[in-house]
Amino acid sequence: MSVPGRGRACPHPTRGRRADTDRTARAVQRTGRLLCWSLAAGMAGAATEALLHPETHWWPLLWPLPWYLTPAATLSWGLLRLREKAACRLPKDRDDLQAEKYGQAA
């Protein structure tokens, strides 16, 4: 099942940048998923630590790992998202045409 409008990251007028934009969009999605899953794993680990108090020797090393991964995933997602947004912007010479088109529509 496909979601309408999710085929391309942005309708960019140049062809050469589409592959780069698609790659960036996929990277943003994957990094966003990593961020969500690391937060979920961190919360589940914290709940397990608070409720069950596991006594295994590997638990103190395992449960904080998602919390260490979260800031790295957040920073990566933010930088990739900025790159994706920058790729969606129209070039300077096309701004006048777009403004003229919007002026006519109003």
C-alpha cells in the first residue's frame, strides 16, 4: 500500500538532483525510525530497570545503550532533514517566476 505524495521528497525542477533528494529522503526516514526505536527501547529498558530490577551481569551495560544512541540519532536526523529541506528550495532564478504565478492566481 502506498501513501499518496510520498513517491518523491519534493518536486524539484532539475532531474539530476532527484536521485540525491530521494536518497536523502530515505536516509531521513531511516534515521527518524532509528530515533523512535531508540527512544522506545530506552523507555522499555528504564521501565524494566524500575519494575523488575534485573540482577544479570550484562544488564547494567545494556539498558543505557538506547539513551546513548538517542542524541546521535537526533543530531543525524536534524542534519539530514536540513539537507532535505535545502534540496527542496527553488533556485534563485525561479523565485520570480513562482511569485508571478502566485500573484496571478490570487
